[in-house]
Amino acid sequence: MAISVDIEKRFKSFTLRIAFEAGNETLALLGASGCGKSMTLRCIAGVEKPDRGRIALDGAVVFDSEKKINVSPQERRVGLMFQHYALFPQMTVLQNVRCGARRSLKGEAQERAALDMLKAFGLEDLQDRLPAQLSGGQQQRAALARILVSDPRILMLDEPFSALDSHLRFRMEQEVRQVIRQFGKTVLLVSHNRDEVYRMADRVAILNNGQMETIGSRDQVFSDPGTRTGCVLTGCKNVSAIRVLDGSHVQALDWGIPLTLPLRPGTDALGIRMHAVKPGEGENSFRCRVAEVIENPFSITVMLHPLAAPENAVPIGWEMEKPVWRALQAEELTVHFPAESILQLKG
């Protein structure tokens, strides 16, 4: 494994407890703001010191509270790109990148390494500009060039696209994915954007209030997030607490409907993604009225209120393509929840 982390750091509002290992892959830390994602990266980089625990990079221990090991940030060879890039505003692009070059490189070798990295990122024509004279995408490339010229052991990206306009994000994702492929080592990606995580990560860890709730392959976590927090963070809009009736029957309390499914022990909530609701009779079918129709740019979201549910029940969202809604359009509809599409959740 390229990185092994098992740390704890206490704060007034929560305690950060994180443990994971990662190899030559992209591991995304997905969580809401303030849950401890960025602090985890800062502890790995040596910018913050955990209260206890151990961090090892490529088998070399860089932090161990019991053995009193705390290697300096400069000696850890960790590449951390901050949310707003942290370029030196008074330095040119070339000077910024040259600052990142390894200490072992001197004079002409350092200059050549910086120029080669600028060329690799398509910045050679901008080398004399200041950061304020660059676009958001150019600033990001300059920040990545400054990090990678140091030949880091791992690359850590803290919300790398949050400072970009929406129309630039998709293109910059493509560029960063190419950088990650060429880097070929461990990459830690911090994000609260599920689409960004899905497109870029090999594995995903769900963080909530300083704790790592779930970790697994990208497809595994998105198909079965396991917790209410993970369900919401991976984009599920329909979530309900339940009352267990027996081993295969529950009452969905928020939606006001009974459901049948093989229940896992410890399940106390259910979710179903809006695209997983199916029209017509079938498993877990119920009649409902259309409470609201919401038009999206390329789809329709229909909010459904089960006829048998109390008036204060939470509507269920169902998303479909516009031609499908035009064919089904009615004031009342029958829909069903296939048991295999229902997410079983804890917490």
C-alpha cells in the first residue's frame, strides 16, 4: 500500500477518527462541509498534527504519536493542492513552479525541471505572467505543475474544481484525470460533489462528522451506500425512516406506505433513487396522486403522494425523460418499488 492512515484529532464540535489504506488509485473522501475531509489531508501533509495515531507513506512512517515521530511537511514529499491553489501572487508562473522543484536540484537542473513541467501543462507561453493574469483553469494547471515538479509520493486534491466556473469544471476534470493517469500513484480527492467523485474516483470513502462511515469501490458505494448520510451524499433524494413489522415487512414512516423486502439486520431507514421508481403494477406498488410536476432541462421530476398515506407524508420524487412523462401524464398514477432497487440504510 502507498499510504496507511490511522489517526485521531479532537475538536470542540467533533473528533476526527480516520483509518484507511490506499494503493496506486484515486480514493475520494466524500462528505459535507466541515466533516473533516480537508483536515485529513492537512494531517497527512504535516500541516496539522493529529493527537494520536500513525501515518505511513510507501512504508516510511511520517507520523507516529507513540514513537514521537513527526516528519516535517517538506520531508514527507506530499503534494497537496489547496482549494484556491495558494500560488504566490507576487511571483510569475515560472517562479511559482520553480519553488516546487526538489531541493536536490540546483541551478540549471532546477530551471530545466520547471520549464519541462510548464511545457507538460501547456503553460510555457504564460511563464512570465502573475497568477492574477491567469484564468481559473490556468491557475489550476500552474498549481498542479508546482506540485508535480517536486515528484511527490502522493497527490492530494482539496476540492480542486470549486473555484472554477461551472462551464470550466467538466473540461478541467478531463485534464486532471489525464494528470492522474500520468502520475500513476496514490491520489486522494476531497469533494462534496457526487458527480465529480463518480467520474474521477476508483474508491470512495463517506465521511460524516469526523467519522468514516463507508469505504469501498465507487460502484459499490453508489449502488449500496449503507448509511443515510452516504445515501444522501451519493444523490438519493427519497429517504424514509421505517418501523419494522417483521423480517420482510416495514412501514416507511415518512412516505406513509408499507413495503416488502428481505430486510438486513440493523436497517432503520430506506432510500430509493428517483430514476429507480417504476411505472405500473409490480413489487411494492401503490396508487398515488401527482402533487407537483417539475421540469428540468432534459427530464421531468414528478412528486408523488400515495393515496393511502396521511396528508403530511413526504412526497416521493420520480425522475424520467420528458417523452416518458408525455405518454404517462395523468393526475393519478400507479408506481412500484422493485425490492432490489430499495437502499437499506443505517443511521
